[in-house]
Amino acid sequence: MEVFSAGVRVAVHPKAVLPGTVVPLTGQWDEIPVGDSSRPKPVLALPVSSPEVEVRPLKVYDNFAEVNDY
């Protein structure tokens, strides 16, 4: 498989033997720092409590929207 950027071929990968196989280009990760894997990863999300909401019958919205009962 050939990869092009702005019309210039930047990589040529061999065809994968099995579907879903990842075939990296030799050296493509050389310049990317991998970091220290012994440190815990930062938390990406925190649990948040649900906001308090007012509970009212749907008839209030019908009246507001001027929905007629048949």
C-alpha cells in the first residue's frame, strides 16, 4: 500500500496477510517519545452527580405549547 501526502509518496507498506492486521513502516515510530510506562496514567474523566431538576406534569408543557385535547 502506498501512502501519499500532497501528491508525494511518503510510505510504502507491504500488504497485510490477514484482515485487520497493522503493518507499521520500519522506523515510523523512532522519533516519537514513548514515555515512562511505570507511571499511572492521568484520569481522563471524573464521575459527576446529576443536576437537580424540577418535576412537573407533561400537561404544563401541553398548555405552554397550546396543545388542544381532543
